[in-house]
Amino acid sequence: MEFPDYVKAKKRTNEKILNENYEFNINLRDLGKDKTYYLKTYGCQMNEHDSENIKAMLENMGFTAIDDYETADLVILNTCSIRENAHNKAFGMLGRLKHIKENNNPNLIVGLCGCMAQEEGVIDEIVHKYKWVNFVIGTHNLHHLPEVLNLSIENNKQEVEVFSKEGSIIEGIPVKRDSKYKAYVNIIYGCDKFCTYCIVPFTRGKQRSRNGKDIIREVEELVKDGYQEVTLLGQNVNAYGKDFDYDYNMENLLEDVAKTGIKRIFFMTSHPWDFTDGMIDVIAKYDNIMPFIHLPVQSGSSRILKLMGRRYTKESYIELFDKIKEKVPGVVISTDIIVGFPGETEEDFKETLDLVEHCKYDSAYTFIYSPREKTPAAALTNQVDEKVKEERLQRLNELINKYSLESNEKILDKTVPVLVDGISTKKGELFGYTNTKKLVNFTGDESLIGKIVNVHITDVKTWSIDGESVE
Ligand code: SAH
Ligand code: SF4
Ligand code: F3S
């Protein structure tokens, strides 16, 4: 048993991160024979990708996936801590699972992993009030899933294994990718930025980069297997390589990934502070690096940005934004914005609206500030009233929507390349994404799935884009 510890989780040491290889305990290969599993994923792309690892580890033990948690033998929740509502969703699901375990299936095995597993408060609650949860496994030791699951079954008691200090980088964890055409590739784990509102540096640990050669090898294999697209993942991909004792950074990595010949490269998320001119040049130089950048700003008020610990001002952000727009032709830029950070005044909020007016973002994720356990901002006494936060969110969204529509209108009547993902929920249509991550529904033959095809855009709205494939 090992429980999360926030003091340890916050520490950043100079200890060298080791690279190790995943080893599967062959004795566990029949643990899931004739058994089914249901995996529920909350949170970001990092969690989605971790879930692709979880699926492969479970299937290597003989478990079979099903869509219905009510009849599954094993249910795993891969959780997210970023805001209160992510928490509430996971706890709501635990409530439903408790009911099933008590009434229909006493043998149901329930496991919890992901970022909430790293939270002291959550695990305290699980250990004391959710004794029926069979196991908890943290983000740093996810590769121990087979062993921890096995122990909880063998000992017939709750098993908790959460490391608060980041472990090694584990290569070779099996993966069952959700798509045959596009893939997530981790390039950097953890985060050292400690933005004052954010829990991620606690739940994901110290910033640590994967070796370039391991990343390139993975992308080369994806190319061989017919993959068209990769998304390079990290909480802050621009910090890639900063933890190496040799010179190799995001600019170098992007260039090397581009040279593998993979058709489309996306990367996220980019912290503005680490965005270099060299990166901008590489993005502009290679046709297979997509002209799409997610560049979270969080606030337009330099005063609030300082309190958030974001390390840039409104002015320096705008300077970077304008430079990217100027140097990368046709670039589409999206952002994240938080409203109602403690102490945010109407004046501060107006600065955010003003910044949005300047940047005219193609799209944005907007959030109401949510206090997170043990983060510095949660301890501030000048929290903003809920009603004020909601009203600001609404005003902000109106402006964001206006510019999203304007952005979509730019491709109306144009023909754009789309990677065809699959069959749309709209009857008889396909769906896919443009090279600027815009979702398009369009008419076309099913044989196009998995290919990059030209689509003529016939109609655009704030939330939808329609088209027809052209040969
Ligand atoms: N690493 C990325 C973002 C990760 S979290 C970055 O630095 O930009 C995704 C988004 O969630 C953040 O960009 C932020 O807008 C939002 N977020 C993070 N913590 C939050 C909190 N406590 N309350 C509300 N939104 C939050
Ligand atoms: Fe959180 Fe800031 Fe790190 Fe992003 S950069 S994960 S917002 S601490
Ligand atoms: Fe959530 Fe953890 Fe991602 S907190 S946003 S799942 S890194």
C-alpha cells in the first residue's frame, strides 16, 4: 500500500529520471479470461492516451471490452482533477457502481486511476468511505495495473498504490489505439510551471521528456502501419528537452518528426512562455506540421496573469500571438480562458474581452475558476461570487462564438483537405478534421475513411461545418 502525499508531490529534485522498459508478468495472462471490462475516461488527451495503454494491458490479460458498465466484471474510472465538475462526475459514477455492486453484481471489481488517484483528499475519502472500491493506482505507476489488480483480487481487500514522486519513464507499455489513422504520442510528462490555480503539477509530477529517439521510432512505426496523423502530447510541449543534459529541444524534435514523413503533425499544449522563434520557423517551414496552435492565455489582465504565475503579460502574449500569425501562413490559434480567478475585477475581465477582440481566436475553451485542493489560489480569500463568474462566462462566450463563426466563414465555399475519421451521427454522412482541427460533416463514400480527401465547404455555423467530398 502506498498513499498520495502532497508534500512529496510538490518537491522537484535534480534526481536523474531513468528510462525503463515495461515488462508483462506472464503469470497474469489469464487473469481476465472470460471476463469483461468497462473503462470510463475523463479529462484531457493525456488521459485518453493512458486509457489506450490501460485497454491494451487489460486485453493482454484476457479481458474483453464491453459498452455496458452494468454487466461488466471490471470497471475502471480514469479520472481528472482539473475542476470540481470533473470530480463530481467521477464520484457520481462511483455512486452508481456502488448500487450495482450491492444489488446486482457483488463480484464487480472497481478500480480508480488517473489524476484524482494522486489527490490526498480523494484517497482519504476512498479509503474511509468507499471501502468497496477494489483498487486505486496512481499516474506514475499505471504500468503496475496488472499486479495491483491481481493483488486486490488475490487478497480480497482494497489495494492502493499511488507514488507521489514521479518514477522512471517507462517505454514499451502496450497500447490499443482508438484510431487506425491518427495517434497520440507522449513527448513530455508532468509540469513544473505551478500556475497558482492548477493541480496538474501535483497529479502528474516533475517535467520529464522522453528521449527523442524513442519518440521518432514510435512515429516511424506509426507511418509504417499506415497512420496519417500524430498529436505530440504534453502539459507543456514547448518545455520539451529542458530537462536533458544535452541540447535537444522542441524545435529539433518537431523538425525530426516532420522528417519521418507522417502526413500531419499536431502538438499540444503550448505554454506561451516557452514558445521560441525557432519553433515558429520550423512550423512555418514544414508542410506536414499543421498550421494549428493551441495557445492558452487564461486571462487578458497582466495583474491577474501575475497572480496566476503565468510568466507573461498581456502585451508579451499579444506580441507572440501576432508574430505567429505573421510567420505561419493561414495559422489557426485556439486558447483557454479562465474567468473569476480570485480577485478578478470587472476591469480585469474587460482586459480579457479586449484581448479576445484583438486576437479574434478561431476557437476557445472557457472555464469558470474552480478552487483545487492545496493550490495557492484556493487559499486566497477574495474568491469571486458564483453569479459574477457565470455572468462573465456568458459575456465571454458570446464574443468567442462571434469569432468562431468568423473563423469558420473563412473556409466557406473553399475546398480544404480533411482526414476522414468515420461515419457521422448525421445520417448518411462522414466526418473528419481539417488541417486546422475544424470538424466537418460531409457527404462521401465510406471507402474514404482513413484518407485525407478534398472537401468543398458548403455551409458553416458557429458549431458546425458541412461540405461534400470532391475528387
Ligand atoms: N497545460 C495546459 C493546460 C492544462 S489544463 C496549459 O498550461 O495551458 C487545461 C485548462 O484547464 C487550462 O488551460 C485552464 O484554462 C483550465 N484550468 C486549469 N485549472 C483550472 C482551475 N482550477 N479552474 C478552472 N480552470 C482550470
Ligand atoms: Fe497547469 Fe500551468 Fe502546468 Fe498548464 S502550465 S498544466 S495550467 S501548471
Ligand atoms: Fe485532468 Fe489530469 Fe488531464 S487533471 S486535464 S486528466 S492531466
